[in-house]
Amino acid sequence: MHVVIYEPGNDDFVLLQRRLNDDEIMDARHFAGQLAEMYDREIDDSPGYIPNCSGDIRVEFRENPDNGTVIWSGQSFYFKRDE
């Protein structure tokens, strides 16, 4: 299983793609937080609906990292905005 994090709408630019270790859980929020830390950002956990494939980033779990049609699960996230 692979985790793929990309920017929806920006030609689906891939920010992170790697194979999951055997002991890792498919937790989209966890991986979104890790990526946010890499970019010195924070995930916005405000309540509300985020349509699939919108938001600032999308986290997907795929058997084949190059096949965005067949995914096990996915979730979209926004970064917190500067105030």
C-alpha cells in the first residue's frame, strides 16, 4: 500500500508518495499533519464539509501509486490561513 499526497487542481502535483511500512495505519489526518510540518504549516481542523478532491491537499491510499482511479480511501484537507 502507498500513501500519495497531492495538490488537487494544480495538475494534481504530487507532494509526497511512498510505500507504507507494515506497521503504519492508513490515517489520512496523520499523513496530512506530517506533510504540513514539512512545509511549516498546520492543517485546519475547523468543522465543515470538504468535497472530495478539493482543499489544499488530498491524501490517498493506493495499491498502485500511479493509478489515481483505484484508491482504498482518500480525504481532502485545508491548511490554516494566516490571520
